[in-house]
Amino acid sequence: MSFEQALAHAQKDVSETPSLPPFSSIDAALRWPEKNQRVARPDGAHRWLATAGAVLAVLTMVVDAAIGIALETGLSFALATPVILLGLSAAWIHREHLGGQLSARAVWWSYLVLATVWASGPAEALPAAGSLLAVGCGFALLAAGRQGLTRAGTESTFDPIAFRGTVLASMILAVSDAQLLALLGITYAEAGAAGGHPVALLVSAGLLLLGAWGLSRLRVWAVGLNLAASVLVVVLVAIVIGRDTPLLPVLGLSALVQLVLPVRMLVAFRRGVRPRDRGTELSPVVPTALIVLFVIVAVVLGLWGTYAPSLS
């Protein structure tokens, strides 16, 4: 047997051998290097374009908050929450820190979904404002892109050996859902709707945030916590669904996704993962297509909801 053939056989054996022992923890499967190291961020042009999108979203929510205050809705905290979070996202995207990069995108994703639901409302709900919010958040997400989240940019601070894409997606979904749950909980609490289970909604939001923080530290308990929080969200959606809140089915669907997302990772904890499967990540085409789809749907629904009643 030639040297080249022996080398090929050895490489094949290594690629087909599980690299992780059974029941290994995330800490064994994923590497977390030194703390407080800087992470790459989008370049200047993309950062400022993303900031412009965030500012458009902020202005939309400021006008909505002003209208709500003028109408004396009594939901001051609920109206201020989106303004504060979207304003912070415009600053977070400039930070050389993975947490800031993830948080900014999570805010934009959550309010992109909220905007699409808002745009589907009746004319008196100002659906065109939902369209404008979707355009701002969608533009911010597209401008930021994957810069600041790719392995090449985060290997000094966040370089999981395996399932990197799964961990990142779980973190973004958890933070995104936590914001929407908190917004619903605050709204129900201020409106005095005890039947809306505001405490349970806020607790679920807190659990998801804690789980996202644990995932950022690559802790195995964070996977279990996120699964438990997602189950709680599904139960809450089943209980609160009768309140005719369009956002609840969206949260339920997202919770189901979070229940399925870590399954492959959990199986690997038991069986191990082959080296050739380590680098598998979600194609960037998928989130881009989803963003464009959400924006188009929100714009069409917003324009239809605004002008269709006057045409009929």
C-alpha cells in the first residue's frame, strides 16, 4: 500500500469516528476561549445603513407611542418598550462584542415579526405603520448581514467546535421571543388583564433570556432551560389563544421551532459527532429570503388594510 493510500484510509477512519464521548457536555463539545476578546462587527458603511433602518423603526414607534399617549390608552410602559429596545439596537450594532451583535439582530427580528402581524390588522390599527416598521427592521437586518457573526469574525471569542449555527440560531430566537413575551406581559399587566397571564409571560421571557446567556457561555443546562421555557410558551399560547391576539400563534410556532432545533445537538451528545459534520451551518440564503418575505408581506398587507376599505 502506498503512502497516499494509507493516508487516505486514515483520513476516512478519522472522519467516520465520533469525536465526542457519550453524554459529553457542551463544554467538551464546544470551545470558549479567553474572555473579553473583541469580535468583528459589520464595516462602517453597513453599520450605518443598519443604524438608519433602526432609526426609521424607532421613529415609527415614537409616533405610535405619541398617538397612544394622546388617546390615553394607559399603556405607557408597553409603548415605551419598543422605542427603548430599537434605540439600543442602533447602538448595539456598533459594538465589538458578540452579545451586542446578537442582541441588535434579535431586536430587529422580533419587531419585524411584530410589524408583519401589525400590518395585517384593520384600518383603525394603522397597518401602514406596521409596514414602515417592517421596512426599517428588514433593512437593518439586510444591511448588517452576517458580518460580526461568521466564524472568521468570532473565532477569538465564540468558536464552537460543533453546532455553531444551531447555537447562534437558538440564541437569537430566544432573545427575540423574550422581547415579544415581555412586551405582551407588560401590555396585559398595564391593561389589568389578569387572564392574560402577564406574570407567566414575563417569567417565560426571563427564562429565555437566561437560557440565551447560558448558551453564550456554552453551558449544557442552557439547552434544557430553553426547552423548558419553550414548552411553557406553548402551554401559555394554548391557554391565552382565546384572547384573539395575533402575536400568540407566532410565538407558539417559534417555541415549537426552538423545541426541534436542538434535537440534533442532543443526539450528538449521546452518540458523538463526526468531524466532517462540525462545520455545517445554516445557509445565509435562508434568513435573507425570510427577511425579504416578511417585508413584502408586511408592505402588501399594510397597503391593503389602509386603502382597501376606501375602495370598497
